[in-house]
Amino acid sequence: MGRLFAVEIVYRGIFQKNLAKNISRAIVLAAHKEGKPGISFGRYGDSPERNGIPAKSFAIVATDDVTLEEGMAKYEPQEVDVTISVDDTLCKGVESWAWYGLQPINRLLKPGGTLIVTSLEGPERIIEMAHRKEHPYKLAIVKGTPSFSGLWVYKDDHTDARIMGAIAKVLPELFSIGSVQEAIREEDKKNGELKATSALRAFERTTTVTVAPAQGNNETPYAFKLPKWTEMREGIAIPAIARGHQMTDPETGAQGGFQPERNATFKKYLTRTMRPVVNFDTCIKCTLCWLACPDSCFDVTPDGFYDANMAACCGCGVCEAICPVEKCITMVNETAFTDNASQWEAWRKEKPAYESWLVATIANRPERSHGFRYRGQYEEQVPDVLKVAQQG
Amino acid sequence: MAEALVPPTKRDPAADKTSLITGSEAIAVACKLADVDVITAYPIRPYDTVMQYVAKLVSNGEMDCEYIVAEGEHSQFEIVKHASAVGARVFCGSSGVGWMYAMEALTVTPALRIPMVAMVGNRALDDPGAFGVEHNDALAVRDLGWQLVWVDNAQEALDTALIAYRVAEDRRVFLPCAISCDGAFLTHSQALVKIPSQAKVDAFLPRYNRGDLQLHPDNPISVAPQANEDWLMEIRRQTASGMERSPGVIRETYADFEKIFGRSYGNPFFEQYMTDDADVVLVGMGTLSTPVKVAIRQMRAEGKKVGFVRVRWFRPFAAKDLAETLGRFKAVGVIDRDFSLGSPYEGGILATEVRAALYPSANRPPLVGFIAGLGGREVTLPDVKKMSEMILRAAEGKPQPATTWIGLRE
């Protein structure tokens, strides 16, 4: 048997579907230049293709057809040589299908495999977000914001070409940078030469750091057991989520407000690329965020504030848009957070500390993650990304 | 002394009466006796006769139910599906392409364990727009978890409707049941039918109890959330287990029916006619039983030992029982009032199922398939005799074609 290569591309549904597909296709085409057969496929479904929901594409390549068939006999590869995350917030984990629980971003990586992430963050922050792994793996960062390249009217920012250059660097056995460039030129007659240059620049610049087993997020990813058919209620009937209960003030012990019960098994921690940060000192308790939130994520506190619950927030930004008080609610990129704790509780416990945390967090507010603040923002950013791609 | 004929609905609740009614009217009377809560309707011949009779019962104040005329069959079946989910006993029905238009609703009903009872006034599928009987409409759901039963007279239609409610609503089953009534031959033919007293029906048919699957504010549940491959096989297996338990419940129910109503149907799954000493048998479903039985009697006079097996329950299919019975004969002929183009040996659906049922059997007589009576074409006595002659020849070891179209101009 020959050698089998597997690469997964983890992306956010809808926004990055074509980007992920373009990468997995490009992998197969570049490998084909070296006589290696391969296939490119995605897991489709309803939920994974909704806005922002994590999803995956795969490329399987082998040194010969028989070996390729061994790889194709499984729907999803059980282990991969390279994991590509085209949105750095996905490094916190992947929950693409509700009942799978949380999959660490590096779960499928073989020992010594490489995680390639597009990010403006440095390796320290990425390592901190990803779960610990029992064996060492490598991390490479391709500088950039989450790309929408390939989506409908959005312009090409060469993210796919740059990822290809990075793969050629970290896994030269799969294909050379020459093959990558040749395949790019063939696929894109118009801009192929420029894209091939972007691939080469990424190849030249890509470096890796080794992540040791002791590094990374220490939490055990939440998981659960799927019931047997005899244990399930018949008729596709599932018990409703209970109504909810009062909240307790961590300082005074006062009871009041209302916290709805939420789905015990499907959390929205990872469907989110940004989250609201609330300034409780300027909040006028107008209720608009609570009313407008499509996911009912706001808990009503005993003192009448609205606390965005991170188990339920999907990061849409409607609250920020509807809040009538300037800078009372600010959406901040998920990479800025290490936990899902209640902001209101932190504020109740220690107001000065909360205020300085708030100021610092909002000051580092990214220009965007997946939420755009105005129409046409993405198009404006493409030239900058292309500049990074060509120069570095 | 002959019993006095009275209209089917003006009755003393304690006494049985005899009425001259059609198969469709018999089903409508069964709905009244079963105290059905929600009925939806959309006209298509020949099923529409049932909705007319039910409408009359409701407007005469003889029946208390929600009677909803939908804007099409898809809505018609969706409405009763939801009504059943909140705990209502429901009735619905259609014919031919109307049944097919409801297909999406028919598909989702078994998995949700909705014990809907429906009447299919069997009708040829369009095109062409023929009105007469063909069984392809009801048979289109044969793989989906619907219980399917065929009847051949108005009395059996009434009795089977009551039986269908009890079987479908048994918590061990909780699957929908469609009663097939041949268009015209049964839906539009009046016959003398014994209408049981309400007291007997009440003793036979308990209230529908949906238990923990009932949509109700006191039992907050979500029904039919989107689920992926992690769940689907378990859900299908659950539905299958309901169908697996159905034969036992059917047997139990027919036994109770006999005790309470004093009428016996023998083996619930299929009727046997002059099979005790038969050399060969014909197998079929529905009202073609009449010409078949008459022709058999005539052939008996000529010393030809032909019998008849009329299949009632097509789903669940009594494969083992039927194989044991059919294994006794020297040849078997299956008459299909349906077609299954491109199927094994170009046969009909029933012939293919019977052949599959016989496969594990030690005694596998030659099986000869016939396609007959499509679109309501009459199956005549000479037709039956022709088919019988062919299976008699097969019994003598003379091979016959696997499938022959009968009564065709050629």
C-alpha cells in the first residue's frame, strides 16, 4: 500500500463554503500534477450550511488508486495530515453537528501533523484557544482575517492560493510549490500568475512552531452519549426545555429576574465569531436587546439588567445595532475571550475591575470578524489583504 | 322473518340493524360509530362518496366532529396528522392521484406514530384520467410504515374500519392504516350491511390515548425536529418495531371482534375459499373475489380443483403464514390489479411479494402472475377460467409465462 494524505478544511457555513471547496479542489489538482490521484468533498447538511455554523471540507490524496480507495471507504477521515482553519475563532473547537459535542480543532491531527490557521493573532493566542493534545503537533499561521473569498459577489483575496503555498511548505511530500503554482495558473487563466505569486510568498514565509502536549486549553470538551433506539421516545418526540427560573445576585443574594432554561446539549459557544460586551453603567434598561435577540440569549438579572448568556448567543450583533446608547453594547471578536463567564456577575462583584476590562476589551475591538459594520466594508478590505499576500 | 330495513343512522343505540348501503357509506357509518373527532375532506372520485355521507351525518346532527374541507389532499392529510398529534381520533381518505398529491404528508405520518385511519377508494393513477379501480395508489405507500388492508364487501368495510382504529391506536403499534375499497365495485355498490349497536362498538373500541406523545400544554414536547444520520436509523428502527408488533395486535383484535360482534373472519390476514382440497389456487385482493369465487364453483362442477386465497392485510404482510398455506398446492396464480413496471419478471406487486414470501419455503410451487382488471376493467368469469387453466397446466409441469396480461385486446 502507498501513502495516503488527508487534509481537512474547517470553515464557517455559507460565508466560507466556496473558499473551503476551492482549497480542497486546489489540493487535489496540485497533487494530480505529480501523478497522485485524489478526491475533494464536503459534508453537507442543513445546520452546517447555516450562517456561521462550523463545517468541513476534505481532500484525500494518495500515491496510487488502490490506496486512495482505502481513504475513500470512510465518509470522513479518522486522522489528517493537515487541518486548515480559515477562521481563527474556530480554534476554540468545532461543533458542526449538535450531538457530536465539541471537537477540538486539532482532534484529527496525526502526531506531528500541522494546523494551519488564517489569523492576525500570534501563535501564543491560537495555542491558548486550541485544546491540549496528547502528542505534539505543529502550528502555522497565514496572516489574515477570516476570508469571504469565493462567496457570491465577494472579491478574490488569494486566501486559497496562500493556504496552498503553506501546505507545500509544511507537507512537501504531498506536492511541491511548483505543482501548486502550475495548477493555479491552469485554473485561473486571468489572474493565475498573480495568485501563483501569492502562493509562493506564503510558501516562503510560512514557519511552524511545535505545540507540546502541555500547551493549550485544559478543559475537557463537552460530550455525551447517543441513546439506543430502545431508549428514545417514539414518534420523534423530544421533551421540551423547561421554562426557566429566577437569578441570584452574586453580591446580595437577592432573587429575581428570569433566566430561561436552555438546551443542555447544544451550546452556541462555537457558532459565534464575536460577542456583545455590555457596559452596565450606561445601560438604560430599555429592553430592546432582550426583545430583539433572535436566540433569547439575554438573561434578566434581579436588578433589571440584560446579561448576554454565552451558551445561547450566536454572535449576530443585532443587540449592538439596536442599542440606543452609544457604546453600551459593543461586538468584540471571540479571540479576545478565554471563557464564557457572565459579564453581569463580574460587574456585580468588582465594578472598577470590570470597567478597566471593558475599556481594554473594546479598545482592541477588531474591525470585523464575520459581522460587518457597514455595507461594502469587505470590498474595502480586499486590497489590503492582497497587499499582504503579495508582499508580506 | 326478514329484518326491517332502516336508514343506517336512525337507530336504537342498543340494537343491531340492517341497512342497504354502499361500501363508502359503510365506512362513514364506522366513523360515526367510532366517534371520530376530526375529519378532513377533499373531493376526488370515488373516495368523495365517503365525504358526502359524512357531511350528511354531520349536517343532520347525527355525528359530532370537526369536518374540514381542505384546499387539497396534501393539506387534508396534514390537518388530520396534527389533529391526531393533539389526541383527536381522525379520519381521512382519497383516491388515485389525490392520494399521490398527499404523498409528502403520507410519508411523514408513520414516523410520527400517528394512528390515522384513511380510506383509499382505489382508482387508476392519471394519465389517462380513468375513474376505475387499480391498486397502485394505495400500494405506493407500501414501504413507508402504513398498514394496508383490502376489503371486498361493504360489511367487511365497516367491520375493518372499526378494527383499523383499534389496531392503529394500540400503543404497541401507533401506525396509520389505510383501508382499500375498490372504486365503483365497492364504493358505489349498495349491499345489506349489519350495523352494530353503539354499545358493542364502545365495548370493542377504547378511547384513543396518545400518552406521552400527545402534544398538550401539560406535556410539553417538540415533535419532528430536524435530525441527521446520528438519529435516523434509530427512528426508522422504532417505526419498524411498531410494524413488527402489528400482526399480534391484529390477531388479538379480530379475536375480540368475534367475541363482541359475533362475526368471524377466520385468519385475519387472508381469506381461503375452497382451498381444503384444491390442487391449485388463485391469489388476489379486493372485489375481484366475486367473479373468482363464482368461476371456481363452475369449474368445480367440471372437476377442476381450484381454490382462492384473498389477501386482506398487505402490510403487515403475513409472509410465513401465506407461504405455509400456498406451499400445499401444486401451482399458484397471483392476480394483480396493479402494475410494477420493470419489476422482477415484469410482474405485479402482489405476485412479487408472494414470490418473495415463498422463497425460504421448502415447498415452492410454480407461481404464475397475471395483470388483470386495470382501470376498473371487469375481470370476467372466462378470464378467471383462463387463468385457472394456465395454473392447472403449470401444476402438470407445463411451464407458463411468468406474467400474462388478462382481458387485453390483442
